[in-house]
Amino acid sequence: MREETPPVYRAQSPKVVIPCLAPKTQRLPHSSKRTGLVYDARMRFHAEPRDQEEAQSEVHPEDPRRILEIYKWLWDAGLVPDDEHPKADDVYLLWRLDIEHATAAQICLVHTFAHYKQIEGYQLLNNEQLLAVVEESQHDSIYLHQETFVSATLSAGGAIAACRAVVAGHVKNVIAVIRPPGHHAEHDRPMGFCFFNNVSIAARVCQNDFPDKCRKILIVDWDVHHGNGVQKAFYDDPNVLYISLHVYMNGKFYPSKKEADHRHCGEGAGVGRNVNIPWSEQGMGDSDYIYAFQQVVMPIAQEFNPDLVIVSAGFDAAEGDRLGGCHVTPPCYAHMTHMLMSLANGKLVVCLEGGYNLTSIAASSVAVTRTLMGEPPERLTPQDVPLPEPTAAGRAVVDMVKRHQSRYWKCMYPKYVEQPANLKIELQREHDEKRRSQSKELWDKYRMTELCIVNKRVSPSFEQQVLATPTFDQDRPLLLIFHDPPEVYTFPDPNTNVVDLHNIITADVTKHYIDWAVNNDFGVIDINIPKHVTDSEGPQGYVESDDPAERVSAVKDLAKYLWENYIELRDHNSQIFFMGQNDSYRGILEFLGENESATDSEMGVNGVIGFVGECVLTPIRRPTDDYIGEWYYKRSRVFVSDGHMAWKPERSRKIRKKYGQLIRSSESTMTNMLAEHLRDVQEYLMTETMEWRENRKEESDDSDEKLPSIKMEAWAHNGSASPPTKSPFPPVGMFGVTGPRSSASPGKGTRYA
């Protein structure tokens, strides 16, 4: 049997006529054109087989009703003309574009022919065979139907028709209500509800059909998931700029690939043409997306100067979408659309991707469509209500992207510097020097010494990170403080980027906690968790902080090491308190969740103090213990920053006990939070250790009462009528008794012979 060969795509004439009304006035040739609409009910044929659907508790998120709901909302908004009863003012409504199935030749501009034939072959299988294909193959997050191929080729064909109509000038822009989505589909396999990569195919077709008018294409992907398929399709193409805003969460959010991080910027001729804005957490809202557009998307897009803009418009970052977990509103989508309309002479195509809350995607689509048709976007907030500032996590991601992309784009600042120029001497990172300075200060004041921590990685950053008072193993309350390095504020020279030492200010609040704890009879272990582990072979210029997940894991492992090698070996059950901030706090919770001995009622931890500024609010988890949340709630004080997502009105539902006793701070920065709640922590610790202090006082009083009679008996036994002269030297012998510590001499007891 003769093997089929892949079809060759032959460009269509750009003069192909698409029926459309002419501009209403030549004086406004663009704005007086119509906005196009792509919608075909046949795209709803791809549906989850009935028996498979009934076997599951919920309907699959990629539901055929998605496009129907959007179309209904457009109709109800009065934006779709009634073909049976046309009106004179229909020229102000959407213009319905006819679409065709994408051909094999068009699809194979992006996908392999084998992939095309595979999807085509699903038409010949029954439901049982289709289900077996899904279960036995490597297909990722998809379902199959005999009409899958029909719907998928119509979806790709709809994107092609939309882009060709805009480039040819027959409509000013288009809203394409298409499914199944496409941005996850890779060249040789379907995944993530996607079969053919719609926008990628449409981009390639336009480059072939309009080589003079459509050479440079910008694809903006605001779907909450990274468009891995689009990125791979154009990763080495200098003429296609792909910008994606998506939740990344260190590769833990679908599609869970490291290629979605900000470091993947293209390769070969396409280096710099891939821009990922990877949100570090869910919960991003309007302020974050507008900030990213103003700081990254629009400056880079304007410098690129595209001939056509295509939006992979997933609406799963919209408020109300449970899969996305973000809070983007319809007005925000309208504002982003409005900004993109300023590019490429207004040639803009918006193609539906994801979005699984029917109300959210419909409302967002209507807002985008009205903007495409010429209506100004609605306000992001009510009148006289300012737009909230972007979240700290959002600002950090945007600034990180700007710094990384600055090597490829003139508009991006601050500029990336690989290493200080013209310096041929060995350099040192200041965070290592600062910790050495802290270590010396703590030794001078409290004789705090380094605890031995066996670590296979050799780095200056591991030196003197764990310091303990001489009394940490004695029968007294023990406070373990896991903290970040102190915050540093710098004022660099604007011309040289050099910072003079007198223009460096350090805010070290942790030392005030140590001072108070030592002066109030606590044993203290101070644990500094560096944000970057120095690598002598690594770059000497700007480096990003280490992965937060790795820091959390490091804290968990370090807490376990200290517990097993120092704390658990003590021969008494004095009280133990853990204190941590952000990633350190999360690491402490992971340690407590995995180690039952640490939550023992007699020998375990007595209290946990957490400071949550910008990280995700973390619960304690232990699958085998239903009461661990109750245990943690009774023993915790968790101070949460004022601007944290936990306090948003939409999250006003009761927070479960597994998150601990939450206390809302009036501050938003970690330094200010630590300073504000110093007294609260002191009062909590004093209250929790009150019984120990009372017992200690009683023992001290008993010792003081017995001591004079013991001394008098000793003098009488020696035949002396008067007390001996006080020796200038400290007593020597086995029987030293440690008395109450003087507050003026922390860490030193008074000894009696």
C-alpha cells in the first residue's frame, strides 16, 4: 500500500474577496469598518461521550456550551445582527464571517502529517475505542468524540478566516468564538483540551498568503495556562513575538513545564522573541495584569512593531474561574484589548482559548467585543476609587522579567549586567559578609556559637547560618528563629550603578527578638536562610533569588536536622517555640506535618509564630492525622500582611483551623510587620512560659533560704567565728549552683560555692 505524503501548502491569493460592507466613510477607513465575528455551531459537536460523561461526577471543563454561552451573551447585548430581520443600523453590529475547515496542508504548516492523520482517524472509532485510546495513550487532559476532527478543523479554520479577513482589510478586527482551544497542542501531539494549534496555524497561513503585508506577528496569550504549543512553534522564529502571561508556580501549575519560566526567551534567530511573564502564585488581579501590560507587554510590542496582533484569549484568569484561581475582571480584559488595538494599525484578532466558568467567559468576551467595536473600556474601579497597587508577588515577577528581557529589548530597564566590568579581582557577595558580621556581633553580646550542620554543598552561604546561645540545651524555654537576611536599601549612582557604602542602609529587626529572648531566659537558636546560595563558579553580576520551593524544602530539612540532632536529644521537656517568616514559615509547617514527634503533647513543639507577607498562606497537613489542624490552631500565632489575598472581601468565608490563628497586620512589608508585632510576640511568649517562670522563681527562693544555714554550718565546722574573706577568683569544684540570671548580664548565671 502506497504511503501517503504530507500535503504542500500553496499560498492563496491575497486578493481573495471576503464579502463585507465597505467602510462607511473613506475619511475614517479603519474605524468605520465592521468588527468580524467567527462562530459556527458545528464546533459544539466535539463533546464528551455520554457514557463517559455519566461515569464522572462533573461535566468536563471544556464544555461545548462555552461558545454557545458567549454567542448568547453577544446576542443579548444586541451586538449580533438578525439575518432574518435586517435593520438599517446593522452596520454598527458584528459582521459574521463564513469559515471553512482548515486543510491538511494548512495544519501541517505547524503539525506533523502523522499528527493530522491521527486526529482524522478518530472519526472511524466507536466510543469504547475512543475511551481506550485516551486511557492507553499519552494523551494529556483530553477527551475524544467521532466529531472531534470536524470541530478541531473548523476551529483552526475559524482562526485562519479571522486573520485573513483582518490582514486583507475586509474587517477592522475580529472576535473568534472557537473551540476546541489550541495553544497547548504541540506539533506532534494533542494536550490540554487542544488538538490543533489554531493561532499558530493562522499565523503561518497569513505569513504565506500575505508575505508583504504580514511578516511580523505578535501573539499575546493571556490564558492562565502557558501556551507551550505556541512557544514551541515559533521558538526560533525572529518574525513572531510570543508574549504569555500565565500562572507558573515554579512549574507546578499546568502544563507544569520549566519552559514556561522567564528564562526561556527563544533560540537561534528567535532569541528574545519569547517573553514569559510567569506569575509565582494564583490570585493575580486587574492591577497585576495592567502593570504587566504597561511595563512589559506594550513597550516590547511597540519596539517589535508587528503587522498583525493575535490574542490567545483564554478567560480562565477571570474572576470566578476555579481552575485559574485569579481575579481578572471584564473591564480589565477590555483595557488590555484597547491597548493592543494601538498596534499594527489596529489589525487585531482575538481567538478564544480556555475559560471554564460560563458566566465569566461570556461577560469577559462581551467586554472585549464592545471594545473591538469602538466602545471605550469601562472603569476598572468605581469613580473616586483608585486602582489598588499590584501585589508584591506580581511586581516581583514583572521586575524580574524586565531585567531578564533587557538584554534583548532597548525599552527594558534596568539593564542586565552579566558581571561588573573591568574587575579582575575576586568578588564577594555582601549577604555572606553581612552574616559574618551578625555572627561576630551575636558572639560578642551573647556568646552565640555556630552549631555544626553537615551539608554536602560547600558554599560560603552555609557558614555561620545556625547560631545558638550557650544555654540552648538547658532546662529553659527554647526559641528557634528562622529568618530571611535583613532587608537592605541602596541608593546607587545613576551614572555608574555603583553603590557607596554610606548609601547602603540595613534594616535588621530580628536582632531585637534575639535581644529580648536572651534577656528573658530563653535559649535561642538563630537560623538565617539565605535567599541565594553563593556559587564560586557562578556569575558575579545580578542573580535572582533561589527558587522559593527549594528554600521551603531547605528549611524543612534543616528543622528536621536540628530536631533530631540537638533538640530531641535533650533530657528534659522544656518548652519549644518555632518562629519563621514567608518561605521559612512554610518550611516549618512542612516539617511539623511530616514529623509526629515534633507535635507530641509532652515533648513536642509548644508554639509556632509565623509572619506571612507575600507568600501563599499555607495550612499544616498530615494525611494520617485528622486533628493536626486543631493542634496547630491552639499553638499558633500567624501575622498576615494587610494587603494579603486572605483578607480580600471575596475570600470572606471562614478560614479553616489548619491555617492557624490568623492576625491581620496593619503593615504590608516584612520589616514593618516584624517591628509592629514585636510586643505581641513578647506577650505571647511570656504568657506561654508563665508556669515555668513561676516554678523557676520558687526554686530560686528555696535555694536562697537554704544557702545561709549551709554556709554557717560550714564556718562552724571550720572553727571560724566570722565569714571567710571573698576570693577574687571564681569558685572551683564540682558543686556549682546556677542562680537566677541578672538581666544586666544576659547569658551568665551567678555561682555560689
